[in-house]
Amino acid sequence: MESDTYLHEDPKTGETLTCDRCPPGTHMSYHCNRTSPTVCSPCPKNHFTQYSNYLSKCLYCSTFCVDNQIIKEECSPKSNRVCDCKEGYYWRADFCVKHSECPTGFGVKEKGTVHKNTECERCPRGTYSDSLSLDPCVNHTDCASAGLIVALKGTSWHDNICASCDDLKNEGGLVLLKNILPNFFAHENLRVGRMRRFVRYHLQNGLKQPFYGYLTLSEKKQILFQRIKRWADGATTAQLKQLPEMLLDMHLPHAADKLAKIIRALENPSKCNISTRPRYTVNRI
């Protein structure tokens, strides 16, 4: 336990005296002597002393809250300024860093706090997350409760795709691919450069894309996903069928196979009495 006194040698007499320390919020102006106690003075504005002391001057409030920080406690005579991370950020070393968003196929297991980052978990069977988010996984839609069939079974990164047999007979199942195509590319987590080339040469007929400037990686990806969605919204069934071949042309065989399987599932809904179409396969180069 810290003592409330300190030893001081009187310069006039050479005697060692036991003096009282000054309380927090003040500093020592004059040492005690044989006839007078320690003289303490209040700390001036923007200065403090947190503990009992015999400092000749109060300490300057030297802590300043900077980027992504807020003032938790303002400077006072008894304490330095205290900063905290603003909402959505947490302490890492001496900086406030933004909470991580969980990628597609993952949901929030435990939300981030001021002291720790978001904790993500893979979506359990029967649940999904189709975007970068700070939310937990959600249950797949129950198609049967709406009188619909499951045209494409949900995964960790997309919901069940529900449809009526009449719609499938009239429009075909492949048009439903448009609903999940941007999410498909998001979940594949392709490099931005490769995805830009894919969008430019296969979806925009070689048109030059605008300058991205100093956008973050996430912002660049969002622009590309928007372009894929815009293309998909206007694409014909024949164009949608060509997507796996386009991916192969970009040397992305895993993504091509995965998309080909989705196309086959959408073209052959097993729960409707629709004649089975020829099996769709990818012609590898």
C-alpha cells in the first residue's frame, strides 16, 4: 500500500522530515518544514495527478482520442483522458480495428466487443448466410409451407430456391440461377484481378472498366458483384448455360464444375413431372 507521507531533507537545517503527500488532483507547491505542513495546489486545466504525490507540477493530459476512437472519460484533475473504440471496432495493440464481417457460408457465433473481434462459425446444416455480414446464420426457407417445391437445395451460402411446378414448366428452372449468381462468385472468393478479367471479357464484351481509384478490396468486389448481377438480370438461358465454359476459359475448373452441377439441378427438378433434358456437362479444354 502506498504511503501517504514522504521524507524530505530541510535545506536550511539538514533535518529529515516526514511530510504529507498531496491528494489526487493537486500537486506539491511547498515542502513541509518544522512549523508548516506540505502546501498543495489544485491542478490547472488539462493537467492531472491520479495518486497522492509530491510532484512539483501536475501531469499534462497527453492522451488524445484519434481515428475510430471516442472519449470514454474526459481529462479531469484526477485522471488522464480515457479513450475507447467506437461502435463496431475493437482494441488491437494501441489501435481500434473494425470488427471482421463473416464471409458467405459463415455466421456470427459471438459478436465483437470493444476488446475482441467478431467470432464466426460455419453455418450448420439447414442454415445459410449469403453475404458478408455481422449476423448469425438463418434457417433455409421452408418451400413446402408456401405450397412450392425445392428447385435447388440450399447450402451454407444460399437459401433453398423455391418454385412452383407451373413456373418451372413455363419458364424453365435455369432462370432461377439469376437469384444466386452474384452470391456464387462471392462464395468462390476469386481474386479481384481474375474476376475483373472474367467480367470484362465474358460479360461486358471486352469493354474497358472504369478506374477503381483507391477503393478497398471489399468495395472493388462489391462493384464486380453488381456488374455480374446486372448481366445476369438480362441474360438469356443460352447465355447462362455458357457460364461454366467461360469459367474454364479463365482456368477456374473447380468453379466451372460447381456451377455446372447447379445448372443440372435447376434444369431437372425431380419433384415435377417435367421431361428430363439432356445432361449438362463441362467440356474441359
